[in-house]
Amino acid sequence: MFSDRASSHLDPWLHGADPTPGIVSVHCDWSGLALVWRRDGTRVRLERTRFRPFVFARDLRDVEHLEEQLVADDPRAPVSFRQLRGPAGSLRFLIDAHDGRRLRRELLRGASRRLGRAVVSLHDLSGYSVLGPIEQYLVRTGRTYFKAMAFDDVHRLQFDLETTSLSPHDGRIFMVSVLDNRGCEVVLEAPHGQDEAPLIREFVRLIRERDPDVIENHNIMNFDLPFLMQRAEMHRIPLDIGRAGGPRGVWRVQDGRSRAHWTCAGREIVDTLDAARGHDTDAAGRGLKALARAYGLASEDRVYLDGAQIAETYRRDPDAVRRYALQDVQEVSRLAERLLAPYFALAQMTPRPYHRLPYAGTATGILEPMLVRAYLHEGHALPGAQASSGAAHQGGATYLFAEGVLPRVVKADIASLYPSLIRTHGIKPKSDSLGVFSHLVECLTRLRLEHKQAARDAPAGSRAAGEHLASQIAMKVVINSAYGYLGAGAMSIFGDPDAANEVTRLGRETLSCVLAALQSAGVTLIEADTDGVYFSVPPDWDETRERQLVQDVSALLPPLVNLEYEGRYRAMLSHQIKNYALLTEDGQLILRGASLRSSRAEAYAERFLEGAVRHLLEGNVEGVRREFDRTVQRLRARSLTCADVTTTVRVTKTPADYLKLRDVRKEAPYEALLNSGRRQWEVGDRVRFYRREDGLTVTLSDQDVRDYSVAHYLNVLNSYAERLATAFEPEVFEQLFRTAPQAGLFDRPLTGLLPAWRAVHCAKPHA
């Protein structure tokens, strides 16, 4: 099963020094116990071993009280230290112990005595760097996940819950759909309330029987797992979905993040929502169905049901809900192949568990552990506190040159600008005396180009093409994080704000060169940043001329920096910086930015906006008006359901926290919970609510009462229409989106009327 990628000649800085293949999960604790599950074909073996937990320290002051118990270079001693190569002030002592719990206690005891106050965490102290237990094991051994494995070699399983409510406090599970890449496809059902406990037990049994390496779903961390855990707890059912030999149950990853992440022993739990956030921040706010459509992964016979009506539909037409549920997990599987495969490739290089990579962040979450591993491998100290020139950080810039609708739009991409500048000018952290940063950027760039070419050479749609494509995306993700890592400052070990400032200074110079050259060619600039430029071309230009312009401008740029022709579009709506819509040559609509695409958008308003923007970009102003009229009429006739007007938010306050603040400021989602009789909820619960005719906000119920406030939702509709204001003169805009039925005295004929644009010049630093 293992490919020829298994090699004893691994680059230890890039891949880790240990070529052990087939690791699919690792669990470690502070006692020094390591559980390593390795797949060998159809079998998974558990390896139980020990490692010595460690910390990097600037000095030994906080363990000096151990006296003769502290031994130099003795791996058999209860507590030992090793002096690494490096200057004074660096973290040049590696202190390790047989039991990491004792090591932490002794360090905190010594620090408390030294400082004259109680110290409860090593993270509160300067002069230390501490990794999590699994990262320590992987960094010290040079092992990584999935060496010599292909993505499909891993046993992957998807599951999805159908529930009677978004809250486990007043809803239950009535269906679980399960799919894996080894032939399992099943729907578990609980038609009646008393059937829920047997369903949960059967689900746990099925997981243990199928024995997957990885469990996947979309929003599994914030919905499916918490919901399942609370319902299992209510029925007093142990949720033992981990592998035998490790700790039982499911527990929260301790990473200090407000959004919960869960794990279990021997299996990696991963969320395609995390992966979507890493790939495309606009797409990340959308649900599974929207993402599947956006990526072209939805099947032609896809069943779509409104979330609030699924339980009611199940009572009337259970087969429709079964098809819907199975198609959910099928889409999750396809989405995982697209979005998680790059993280799988990164797990083969990075000393971090696979389940953390989609949300860890590529700079301090992926690049930094590789730097730390290289320094430990070379027996070299980590840098201590970094000195800076004190110059304020100046980021790149984003420019908006035009608002409104512009035709014949070209996107030119400044390919990997910051990494290219880093390579061209040899920019690296001043503290990186070994040159690991530059080595990683160069190696990853070379690997990316090799995989990119191999993906082109492989048969279209083949597994090999998919693997190479995922690998090149993974390399690109890490390469593009190099600048962000330099600018991370105190949050990173090797960060260097001065180096980051030099990168952005060169980036601004390069972008200015691009813009000047394009303007001199007679195009109309629309929006630009260090990722690329949108511009509109004259009506007599064809694609050949567009490509030649991009090629000519690229020739003016520094070595390794290229301007690439990315694509052409029929039209573009420029709304604000980083908020725009594009109509492709083949008629696809692309919306970017929170103003045009939001996870909190009401369904009816989102449909209006998509329809109106499409008509706008097609030059059909009459169609824009019809779209608005149709939506107004449906609101007034109450032909829209309550589900159509709801918004969904995630609560961030406990009931007690909200009640303390309620007299000062009332917030709609919490008022909706209270008005609907809810007195208990959990932080992270999703709430679907709407405004009733009487002005109260309430949560969505199973009953389609259609008691929403028409006046309120007409105002909401107007707020969405205002996002099209840049495309029209004020009097035309007022005419188009007037809710009064009578015509105005000075109304203009809409036939032949075209959207407009205007020149602006707005610039702001990158966020």
C-alpha cells in the first residue's frame, strides 16, 4: 500500500527525520505516554511508547532547587537538561523529565519562589517555550502523520445528524446518515422520541465496527458533536467513539479558542467548515449545500429541504428526508476530498496532529513547528526575545478605483508576490541563524512547482492528478504564510517585524509599477492589491490583446515575480473594497465579501440579491426591478414562509451573562430565545429567529404560522437593495427600488437603461 514516497533520505527540516509510514493518529499526555496508531493495509496497530516531555528555557533558575536531582544529559534521570548551541539570552536549555506533570510543577514552584507570587502557567512566564504533548512527541521523534500514504488510503467516515431543533435542550436526533470510503452507506432512524437512545447506541456501535481513521462533517465541531454529546449524556450513554487502548469519550482540544474543537483517541475528527475558512473566507460563511454548489459538487438529483421543515417533512415523506440525509454525507465526502486533501499533504510534513491543521493557521500553526523541529534536530537553541527597530508596521495596500458596474473585466494575478520577494531579496528572520526559514520557503516552492506540473501531466480527473493538485495547494498555503509569520511579532518565536516591513515596502513598489503600466495602456482600473488587479478593457480588445498586455507588464517586474492572466469576465459590480460580484463568460455568478455574501443573510433577501445582481451584470435593469417587485409582493402576500425570513446566529453569552446586561442593551437572538420560552442555552448554540408582526423576535418553530412583520422585512429588503446603489444615479435608484405602487412624476423608461459606474480613488492598508 505504501508508495515510493517512503524514503530514508528525507529532508529532516522539511519532513522530519523519521520515515515511519502509516501513522493515522497520535495521543499523548503530560505523563510521557504516547499512543500511536499505524495503518498497515486493512489493519491498524497500536504502538504504546514513552517520550520525555520537555520545555525550552532561557536558563535553569526555576529548577535549581532540585539540586542533585537535576542531571545533565541523562535520559534516565527524573529531570534532566541539555545545553543547546546558541548565544546568551536564547532559549538554550532543553529541560525534560520522565513525567511532564512533575516538570511543570517544579518549574512553577521555582518561578513562584523567584518572583514572590503564585505562578499557575508556564505561558505566564518569559524565557520559556512550551509545545503541546502531541507536538512534543512529533517534534522530538521527527515523525509525522500519513507518511507514504495517499488520501484514499486513510479510512474516512462521514456522519450527519437530522434533528427536530437546532438546540439539544428542546430537540432530539431522529436520523443519522453515515458514509465511508470502504462501502458503508446507511441511515439510522428514530421516528419516535423513545427511539433516540437506541439510535445513539447503534451509531456508537457502527463507528466502532467500521473503525475509521478520520471522522468528517461540515460544522461537526459546533453542531453535530455537541448535539450528539448532550443527547447521549441525557440518556446516560457513553459516547465511546474512540479506538480501544486510549482514553474513552470525546473531549475538547485545549487551545484557548472560543470556537470549540473536539477530539477522541485513535481517530482524527476534522471539520470541512474549518477547511473552507482556510481556503476562502467568503465561502466559509456558507452552509454545506451552498459550498457544494459553489465547488460544482452537488448531484443533479440533489434534494433540498428547508432546515426548519425537515422534521415535519419526515413525518409526511420519510424517503425524501432519507435521500436528503445521504446526499448530505455524500457532499461532505466530496467536499473533504477537495478541501481537506491539502491539509492531509501538510500533515505529512508538519509535526502537528492532522485534526488541528485546518484551523491552526499556517504561520504559527504549521510553519513555526517545522522551524522548531529543525532547530531541535540540529541541537540549536531557539531565539529569545527579539529586538526590533521600533518602526510601525506598514502593510500592503488595497486600492479601489471604480464603483458600479463595468463591462469586459480582466483579472491579473500577481503570483505569490510576497514569497517571490522573500526569495528574490533573501529576506529572513534575523534570529534564524541556521537559515531554516529560507530553506523551507525554497524547498516548498520547488515542490509546489513539481506537483503543479505533475498535476497537469496526469490524466484529467485521475487520482494522481488530484493528489498532485492537493499537494501543490498545500505547498502554496505554507509559502504564502511566510510573510504573515515574519509579521506575527510577539506571537511567533522567529517573527521579525522589520523583515515584514521590508517585504511590504517592496510589495507596494511592485504594485505601483503594475498599476502605472496598466494605466498607460488605456485600461480602466477597478480594484487592486498585492494579490492582483481587476481592470476593464476597451470594447475592441480581444483575449489575445489582454494576455499580451499582462505579459508585457510582467516583464517589467523583479525576478521571480510574475503577473499572470487569471481570467476574463462579462461584467463586474464593484461595491466596496474587497466586496464585488463577477459574471463569468459562461454565465456563472461569483459574489465576494460580507456585504454581498453573509452567513446571517435571510434566505429571501439572499435570493433577491443574487437575482438582482445577475440581472444587473447582464445589463437588464428591467429584470432588477422585476426581482424587487416580485419579492415585495411575496412579502405582502405572506407567500414566504417564516423560514424564508429567519436569520441564524451563534450565541456567545450564557443565560446568566445576558441577563446581567439585558437592562442596558437587548439583543435580538437572546430575546428570541426568552420570548420562545427558552431559559437555558449553551455558548455556541445556533439560533434561528425572526421578527413577528407584534415586534417581538422569536425562534423558528415547526409550525408555518407566517406571522412575520412585513414592514420590518420590507426595510430589510431595502437595505439589501442599497448594495446596488453604486450602479445607478440617485434618482434612477429611487425609481427602481420604490415600494409604493404608483409611478413617480419624473420616472424614466427602464427599457434600454444601463447600469453605470464612477471613478473613485480609495486606498487602505491590508487587514
